[in-house]
Amino acid sequence: MSEARPLGGRVFTLTFSICLIISGIALYFTAKRFIFGIGSVANLNDGYPWGIWIAYDVVVGTAFACGGYVMALLVYVINKGEYHPLVRPALLASMFGYTLAGVSVFLDIGRYFHAYNLYLPWQMNFHSVMFEVAMCIGTYILVLWLEFAPTFTEKWKLEKYRKFLDKIIFALIGLGVLLPTMHQSSLGTMMLMAGFKLDPLWHSSTLPLLFLFTAVIMGFAMVVFEATIASRVYGLGNETEMLAKISRIMSWVLGFFLVIRLQNVFMRGEMGHAFSGSFLGNMFLIENFLLIIGFVILTFLRNNLTPRLLFIAAIAILVGGSLFRFNTYIIGYDPGTGWKYFPSVGEQMITYGLIAMEIAAYTLFVKYFPVFSAHDPAVSTK
Amino acid sequence: MKIKRRDFLKGAAGSMALLALDRQDAQARTVQALPPEALGILYDSTLCVGCNACMTACKKANNMPPDFTDGQDIWDQPIDLSPNTLNVIKKFTNGTGETKDAEINGHAFIKRQCLHCIDPSCVTACPVSALTKDKNTGIVSYNKNNCIGCRYCQVACPYNIPKFDFNRVYPEIVKCQLCDHLIAEGKYPACCSVCPTGASLFGRVSDLIVETRRRQQMVPGEMYDFPVTSIDSDTTHKYTAPEYVPHVYGKEELGGTQVMYMSAVGFDKFGLPAYPKESFVSMSSGIQYAIYKGMVYPLVVLAGLVFMVKKNKQQEDEKSIEKKHDKKEACHE
């Protein structure tokens, strides 16, 4: 199974150093947040209790980190073994994406010392969507590390653990597909409760399904995005052929998403609102325009797909999908009574820091651990 | 392989159909019923003179610090509900503001506080049961020892009631708990016991609802008795009946609330939104229930996933072993 090899090479590259600096700044603001309170760093208020720490770090961040989920689904459940080389890099990114989402939750919740209440059976509220999301994400982070663990056992030649892992890995992979299916859709259910506070362009009972779909397409788009960048940066050879095949699946899922999304807005009579020229109407149009660009490239140009076009499609989908999630959690959310929210510098820096840490850890890991497969013999490491 | 893929797609289609069906389930979920001994407050805007005695009493009874808003740190002057203020009297004015309870050139007061919903969003939202609704009194209370500070209750509350002091290092959620500590001692909520006019009237919700009907049937301009402090108190005041708007706010909004408002000006003037009868809770938890009831569906899906992964993984491992053998035999490269 393992033809993957560590890439090796210099660790302290320019990218790595920049990432470390940004992470350092974020650590400063993190310390400030814990010493002086959330208000000393963030612009959160009683009208907007959730800001970018939830909307980006958790809601968008975990969708970006769905690469591991969709690749596991594709390779192990739908049995498309040919995509195997893409699994590990995707898992690695997912692992960091989810772990840092988990970390950011601890920055965001106000009473972190009481978080253990989530694990006291008599305190659990099974009716709460938040409870389900918290449980699923917490468990999934653990599952991701275990799913990725064979990489460690290979690197350090831990034969005993490797054999044990081999025996249970199928159960882990199964869980690794179930858990994101559950909590990614629940992230949509979560905002149903916001009721009138969420603009009707986003408040719809299809939210759970739409969130699940965006998780899948953004997961695939992230795989394409990462693979394209990684193959450029590390000179891994051209993966366009494999990625083009994935893009075919993406175009189907995205097509379904767009049909459901637009039909739902039509049915509820909100299309007029979308084209009214209002700020929210325009946000809706931008969001869907980006996704449609991605869809058009993947569907109608599929026979002439160059790496550049594929990359553009992936970015359009990532940005459009993120905007959909941002709109649902912050931009389309208005509690009334004149509350306003825009993330402060400190708040943004913490988010940038988390992204920087993710990139730094990723680049470090691919050099030390067997993540990438040299599937293209022309560029196999010498 | 082809068949397997089709099976998978079938399963996927099935679960999607399930999601579509949930909408009916959501509607079928009945709104929670009013607890038999439910306690509440009837606030009559026409009786309120805006003396703010209830606000002072509330602060005292709940040990809440003052809110300074005018730059001079002398008077407690909250402009709205805040992490320090559980109860606030707000004023609507129009034009000259001369006439009380008139929509044009008039003014009117409104009391804002937790309405103690019959089907409270915050209680359903809270992942750790820090917010609970009492089975008998229906009072929605908060326990900071369980709260993790996720603030989903703030997102979920349709009336924007729960507050959270973001400037504190380790804050807690703050909202009216109907002075349940005083009720336990046989007393009345502070705001009702000090209200001089009976604008804030405490009582059983069932009695309060009867009272709203009595008031709505009053002939405007005639004299009537209005109880003070509590619906069953002996003290009453005589007032001329105002011309109420034909709507009691909170009687049906989102499944109903235990704190209700009566007024002579439209409730939209106070910024109170017009809500349907069905709560947002029943919509979202309907979907949640249908998918996760007893964890049956997730477990079935998990079993299917594990089975398929195991099968595919075995095939793959066998293949890779064969491949290695081939490589060795061919000795190529």
C-alpha cells in the first residue's frame, strides 16, 4: 500500500518562515484573549455572538478540510482505487484543518474550563444541534489522526502498531466517512434555529443538505487545489489526468447542488429579493456566480481541461462555497436592533495565524513523513 | 464494482429522500404544551408610567451592577438589556410625544426581559443543558456551572434576550429567571412586587390569560378594577379602560410565551417582530430528530460503510501484494 515517501529538502523556506511569523502574531493575540477576555481582541457582541472564529475557523475551515473525507469516500467506499495517491496528502490537510478548528473553538467559547460538561452523560442535550456538532468534530479529529497514523508507523517502523492499525483501519475509515456526513449537514441545521435573523435567501429547510453538498464539492476542490500547488512546489509531475477525472465527479455534485439551491430560492419566491440589487441579494448572486463558473469549466470544458483551467475552477468553487457559508453564518445574519459586526485586527490575525500554522505544519510533515506517492515514475525521487 | 457503485448511489438517493421527508416530520412535531403550574408576567403597557422602579428592584434582587451610559458614573442608566441588566423599560415616541398610548404624537412604554417561551429555542440549543425549563413553573433558568459559553442560545433566541459580557475574562450568560429564588421563598418577582400601578402583574399563566380576555372585553372609557403585583392579590386599583389593540403579544408567538404584553399601540412600534405560531425550534429539531432518533440511521450507515471499506481495502491490499510479487519476479527497474 505504501509507495509514499518523505520528500525531504530544506525546512526553513521563505513560505515556512512567513507562516511562523504570522503564527507568532496570532499567539500574541491568543494570549491577550485569555488574559483580558474575548472583548479585548474581538469585535463580537450580543447581536453577533459568532464571528469569523466560528464562521471561518470552524464552518469554512472544516469544509476546506473535507478533502480527507471525500477521498476516503471515493477510494474506500465507492472503490476507486486509482485515486489512492491523493488520499494521504488530503488526509494530512484534513487532519490539520480539523485539529485547528478544534483549537479555535477553545479560543471562541467563553467558558472553556467547563467544556468537560459536553462529556457528562447527564448534561448532554441530545436535542441540541450544537451538541451533535461538538461531539462529531471532537471524535473526527481523533479519527483523522488515527487514519493518518500508518504514516507514523511507517516512518518510525513500529511494526506492532502497524499490524494493529491494519486490523482496525477499516472501522476508522468508515467512521471517517460517517462523522463528516453527520456534522457537515448539521452545520446547516444549526442556522435553521436562527429563524428570522437569517435572511430568507439562506434560511431554508434544505440547509442541512446544502451544507453537506458544499462540504463535498469544497473537499474535492481543495484536493485539486492542494495537488496542483504541491506538484508545482515539490515538482511532483503533472497530475492533471487524475484530477480531471475527479473534476467529473465534482461537476455532478455541484450540478445537483445548484439545482437544489436555485430551485429552492425560486420556490420560496425569493428570486426577486436576489435580483433586487440589495447588498444581500448581490452577495447571493456573487456566491452562486462563482459556483456556476466552476460548474461551467468542469462540465463544458471538460475535454480541454488544462491544469490552469482546473485550478481556476477549484478556486471559484472554494471561494463560492466559502461565501455561501459566510453568508449563512455572518453576512446574511442580522439580529435586528442595530447591531453591527466586522472582525477586528486581532480577531483576523488569530484566523490568519491558524491558516499559517496549517500550511507550516503541512510543509513540515510532507518533508519528514511518507505522504506523497511518486506515482509518476518520470519524477520519482532518486 | 459497477454494481457496488450503483448500490451506493441507491443508498445515497434513499438518504436524500429521507431528508426531503423530514420536512413533514418537522411540521408534525407538536409545540411543547404549557406546563400546568406555569408562572408568568402580564405587562400592560397602558398602566406603565415609566417610573423604572422595576429596573432598580431587579438589580437589587439579582445583585446586578449598574450600567453607566451617560459618561457620568453616577446613575444606573441602561439603554437596553445588557450583561448587567435583566429587565428594562423602553419608550416609544412619535412626533411631539404628548399623548400617552397614542401612535401619533404619542408615547408608550414597553418592558423587555426574557419572555420564558413555552417552546424555548435556547433550551433546545444549549448543548450541555445549562439552560433548562422547569417542568412545573415553566421558568427558563440558567446554570453557569454547566455553561461552556458557546453562545448558541444567543443565536437561537428570537427575542435577542440572553446577554454575554465579552469584556469579562470568564463571562456567563445573563437573562431574567423570573426571580425564581424569590418565588422559592413564597415571594413575587421583584419587578412585580414594586410596580405601583400593576403594569407588571405576576401570576399563573392560565389566570393571566383569563385576565387578558377580561381586559380586552372592557369598554374603553369605563372604570374597572385592575389587580396590583399579583393576579390573586387583594389590592386593586381603579382605572379607566384604554383601547387595547386586539392582540396579546406572547400568547401565540412562536408557540407562546409565559410573559405576555398588552398595549394600546401596535407591538411593531416597540420593535417586537410579528412571528408565526410555529417556533423555529420545531423546524430545526424536527429535522434533527428524524435523522438521529435513537441513532438508528447513523449506525446503519456506519455498518454499511465499514462493510464496504473492509471489502475494498482487502481487495486493494491483495492487489498491492500481488504487485509487489510481480515487481520482485520481474526484477525490473
